[in-house]
Amino acid sequence: METMNEEGREAIILLGHGSRVPGAGEDMEEVANRLKGKYGHPIVEICYLSRWGPHLPEAVQKCVHQGAQKVIVVPYFLHVGLHLVLDIPEILQEGSRKFPGVKFVLGKSLGFSETLVDLVQRRIEEAMEFCDVKNLILPSREEFPVPPGQSEFVPLLPDEAKKYRENTNPTGG
């Protein structure tokens, strides 16, 4: 069963952030497989904004080469941030210039859903049986090197954050 509409064959791209941890995207891959099997989407690709890839432009090209006339990108992100507001739309606009006959749609992030509340409650219940973190044996940080010129975190001290919020949010909220 192929997903068709008045605009033609649809493709779905699940877009994750990316990680240096091997296998970090396996859950998203499983979601992609289930979307194909359970809902009959003929083209479902996964990609990542950063790290190893495949990256969004590669996934777009792959979808178009499979005959997609409409590409729906679903950000596999919980919260809206700069990637969703600027980075991803810019990449998709570039794709639309490269493939002008294809319609590109940016879906919403996973965000809030009552289903998410239920999932978090399930994770809380599962955690009741877990060990204290003092007993965890952690891998070495050397197993996950930070590429040159990048940092692991971008900390913003409370006073800096307050100034930033005041300067970027005129409503103060």
C-alpha cells in the first residue's frame, strides 16, 4: 500500500540530532520501521542534524530518487530550539531549490502530548527498580571524543541567561 495524495508519492524523514554514541539512533530506526509496517508509508528515512549522518540533505536526495513528490520531515526532538526555528528550515529551503518540483513540509517536534506524560510515568515506574548511580560502571570519555573545534556543552551561567532572556524576549515571559 503506497501513500499517495493529490500531490503524489509521499516520503517521511525522521530527523534526529545525532550522537557520538554508537547505536544511539536505534530507537528512531525502529520507529521508522514501524511507520512503514503499521501505517504503510512506502518511503521512510532517518537522518541526523549533526555527527555521523546520514544528514538531512542526503535523506532528502534519497527520498526524491525514490520518487517522492512530497517530503515530510518530522523532527525527532522534544523541544523547539534554534535547530527547529532556523537550521532545519534553512536546509529544507535549500533542498526545495535543488528539487523545485518537490513539496517540502516541516512537521512539529514531538513536544507535549498526553501520550508523552504516560510514557514518562512508565519510565518513572521502571526506574523504581534501578540501582543507585553510584553503582554504575561508566565507559571512558575517550571512547566518545569531541571533534576538534567543538565543545560538549555550551554552558550559560544564570546571570548571562537572565541578560539573554531580557534582550531576546520583549514580553519578559
